[in-house]
Amino acid sequence: MSRQNRYLAPRENEDTDPMSSLVNLFDAAMVFAVALMVAFAIQSRMTEFLTSEDATFVKNAGKKDMEIIVKKNNRITRYKSDKSSGSGKGRRVGIAYQLESGEVIYVPEKDNGK
């Protein structure tokens, strides 16, 4: 066999199936997809959900579309707001003041025997 034909002729132990290159491409795409998912979890600061520790995550805190995500005992539960402000009967229990520094101080009111 000449030197030129040695490189063009298929080898005996080489797989000549054209689909084998597509399988390799699929494997590379799967690795890329997993890398994107890990990068997204790190970017969105939700790495606590990748560990076995319990965690709580609040999205859109204080807004009408607020959502609380709780991971406890490797089970994730989502709590969504009902898009309305607090309602119902109640009584005033104190006053909150916000200082110039941004700190909030709660001052409870005295209970007048009610």
C-alpha cells in the first residue's frame, strides 16, 4: 500500500458509521447545556439550592408580585403573593420609624388592657 492510500483507506478498527460524529456532537451539546445551567444558578445567586442545606430565597421583596422560595429537607416549596395588600381585622400594635441612615426602629405601644 502506498503512503498516500494509507491515510485515505479506512482502518480496520475504526468506526466508519457517519452517525458517530453526530453522537459526539450531541455529547458536546449536553455538556454545554449543563454548563449554562450551572452558570445561571451561580449568576442568580441561588447556589444554596445546589447544596443539601436548608435555604429561603425572597424574590421581589415588598412588591405585589413577591415570591418566597423555601428549600427544607431537599424539598422546594414556592409561596406566591395573592397580589393584594394585607386585609382583614386587626389592631394597631406599634409604630415603626425609619432613621436617616435607613435603619428601621419598631416601638411597641402599651397594651391598655384590651
